[in-house]
Amino acid sequence: MKSSEHAILCATLDMRDTDIENFVEWHTREHLPERLAIQGFLRGRRFSRDAADPRYLILYDVQSLSVLTQPDYVERLNHPTPWTQATLPTFQNGHRSAYQVISRNGRAEGACVMLLRVMPLEPERVKREIERWVMVDGVSHPGIVSIAFAIPDKASSSLDTEESRQSRNRSTDEWVILVEAVSETRLLDFVQAEMTQLRRERWGLSPGDLSKIFRLQVRVGQE
């Protein structure tokens, strides 16, 4: 479906091995439930991979971009809990951006996800091309359950808050394509079939993304 309202908050980060246990406990037991208690947050998920650069991918689905600038959310960002204050400084190489979902195909959730970053030289042409591809071809491959194409929103991504200062997260101008599948093998088959050299060049894909697969660790959704 094409979407003019739904949005995604996407974050990637690394951390030292000694900080992982605390991060996983904090994010699972406090941060995810806290965010999903805010009006407009629909789903929160954390994915991970064994290697760093980055190790974690965090996705929040929200009703619209306005959710990410509404007063109660900003209030939460400016008044982090003690556990949050102790955890945010452990983030390394953090990137956090809000995205407008341009098109999405498939309603199922995957066990694995690939985050493809896009920086095209001809934005308008490539935007139309990716929209068509998502709606027509993307989920036709075996094991691919959903694809979302989204473009960052600078205003929603660059709020100066207490949490942003403590985490040192940076926003990005890159578009993203999120491909979800039932297994890592299906994602690699998908890359082999769809991410041709011509498409990689025209879309300005980051080459390293084509081998980075994140596995689902935890999910929290609205009841």
C-alpha cells in the first residue's frame, strides 16, 4: 500500500560488549514499554546481528510524523528515567532518524530484516522507480514478507532533547528500504535477484548493507 501518514522511527547503534547485558534489559523491560505507552506509537522492535557496525537496529512504527513532535513524547525525551540516563551514554556510533513511509507492501513480520540505505543522484526519478518496485515486484520472491520504503524527515529527526544530548545520536539524510523475510537465506537470495549492479548504482545503495542481516530479538505492539 502507499502511505501518506504512517511513519517509522529508526535507530542503529553499537556498544561495548560489557554494556550489552544492561542495554538489552533496559530496552526490553523499560524503554520499549515506555514508548508504546505514548499515544500514536503502534509497534516497537529490536533486531541484532553478531558483528558491530552496527550491532542493533531499532524500529518504531507510529501513526504519523506528528507523533514524534507531540508534547507528551518530547516531554518524555527531556525527562529520561535514571536507568535511561545511565544507559544512553553507552551508545556508540548511534544514528536515529524519523521517516515518512512512502510505500509499503506486505503485512507480515519477518524473522530477519535488511536495512538498505539509498542516496540517489536523481532523487525524483529514483523515488518513483522504488515506489513502483515495492508495490509490484518486491514481495514476489519466496520468503519475503514485507518491504517498506521511507524518506527521512529533518524536523522530526533533529529535535534537541536531553536524550539526544546524552546518546549523541546523529540523524541521516539517506532514504531507507526495509526488507523483511522468514530467514537469512531468503534475504540473500533476494539480494542476488534484485540488487543488480545497475540498480545499486542508480539508487546509490551502500554496498556494505547488502550483507548485513539483523535478526529479531524482541517485539512490543499495541494490544
